[in-house]
Amino acid sequence: MSNQEYSEDIVTDIEQTEEEASLPEDVTEAPQDPEHMDLTKVSDYGKWVRAYISVSDDDGHLLGNRELEKEVKKLCNDLSEMDLYLEEDPELWINRIKEVALRYVAEINFRENTSIGTFTKYRIRMGMLFNAQKILVKEKLRKNWIVWFAENYDKSLLRSAQDYMRIAEIPNAIRYAVFGKERLLQILRQIGESDGEDPIEGFLKEHGIEFNSYAETDYQELKVATDIAITRQKLNNEGLEEVADDKVAALVRNGIELTTLRLGQMKLVKETEGNLPAHVQRLIETGGKVEPIQTPETKAKSFKKTVDRFLDQASTALDDDQYLGEFDIVLCRLLMEKIQRLEQKLTSTAN
């Protein structure tokens, strides 16, 4: 398939008509390249053929670097024809792949990040349209917006539409489309019902995040900085301001999200006079896999569950001679000793 102009169209999720879905000139059902799909073996491909051709005909135009895409494709082809197990100079090819991969990854990351931002911008604008339509439907037609929406659009669109409508309500939010939907929603949760001409800008300034939409920006670092600011704000909202900034950054860079459960554990550590910095450090070192904090109440509940299981197992053993025959009498005596000591402590405490 080689219709380059056709492949340059931006693909949307709108279904195409049969006329639009027909194969363009110079495009055949049979593959013309090893990377092409054999459409003769796929039934009813009409609805998605335009999207497929846009992907299959891409020669690096979306990457913004056709020469690099050509270079990478050739290297992949060369490597596929080699017997790498018999290669006599592996370091030559290892270094060659590394050099190309570093350039390729940098371009992919940049284009992926900017593409997400671009589509976020489109959808925020969509949210603007729906916000205006919602006012007209509710105030002029006196109809329920959600019911009306379901009758006039695909119902599955509603949840996504509501997210972008929420973002579009924030003054000048579209300036920050580069952050993507999820980060914008997180920022909005932290700033709440903030007023002002540009509340997102205020959040960024408060947390020292420099953003200039006219300058070249490391988008990955921009996202990390934003996530650090969001995490910092979450901690502050829960009264956990003493967590050091470097620890906040380490949590984010290690991919540890501060869920409701983790925040609850951190508050519990602080309230029980535990060592919060040490707890945060364990979170970082274990990738967030710290055992839940045990209070006297939770320990008692856990003990009761263990005893209940033991009583159940003991009843089974008493009715099963073979099972009972596998028991260790020394273990039973140790258990009896612990139970007697526990009973004595409980009795003295009660008195």
C-alpha cells in the first residue's frame, strides 16, 4: 500500500461511509510490503480500512523524521537477516543498535507526548462545545442534560465528555493541554474551586514548575515535575507536610502513587508517633510494598481470626487419626505454654 497522501489524514473514531472506506487508488487488498496486512483474508474491513492504511503507510511522517524511520527500518531488516548467534563482532552491532535506539526513543517520546497534548487540546475544545450545549438544553429546552445527551450522542461518550467539560470550565485550561487529561484532572482536584484568570498557572507557580509554551520543553520532565507537585499537594492536604521534598520526588520517580490506602497508612504512622520519614523511605525502597500498619485493634482482630482458624483445624484433627498422627507434640506443648502465659496476663489485667 503506497498512497502517501491518504496516509497523512489524521484518524478519528468516526465511522466512515462505504464510499470513504473503499480502497484508494494504487492500494490493493494483497500486501505490497512485508509489514502490510493481507486484506483478502479479513472480512468486513471496510469500517476501519482508512485507519489501517494511515498506520501501514506511515513512513515516519508522524514521527517527524522520515530519514530516521528509514534508517531504523533498514537496520531492523539487516538484523533479521543475520544469524546473531554466530556474530563474531557482537559489540559492533550492540553499539550500533544503542546509538540508533537512543535517537529513535527520543523522537518517539517527543512525538508521543506532543500528540497526546494535541488531542487533549481537541477534546477540551469539544468540552467547550458541550458546555455551551448543556446550558441551552437545560435553560432553554428545560430538559435533563444526561437524558438528552444519551438520546443524541453515543452513550459511551458521556463519561469522557464530562471529564473534558470539567477541564473546559477552568479559565484558560486549554493552554495546558500538553499535560494530558489525567494530569489536568489531578491538578483540578488539588486547586478545587479556585478563581482567577488562570488558576492552573497559579498552581504551577506555587510549586515552582516553569512552563513556557513557546519554548522547547522536555515534556517528560514537565510531566514528572507536575506529578511531584500533585503528590506534594496531596500530602499537604492530609497534614503530612513534614515529608521532605526529595522523598516526594523519589516517590514519583519510582512510580509510587499515593493512593487513599497509602495516605491513610502514613497518617496512621504519624498519629501513633511512628517514624514517618522511615516509613516513606521503606515505601521508596520496596516500590510501595510496605506491610500495612498494625494498630492494637487490628492486631486483636488478626489474632481472633488466627485462633478461629486454629480451632477449626484442631476440630478436624480430633476427628481424623491420620491427620492427628502428623502433629508435632513439642509444637503443641509450646502452644499450650503461650496460651497459659496469655491467660495469666489477661487475668491480671482484668483484675
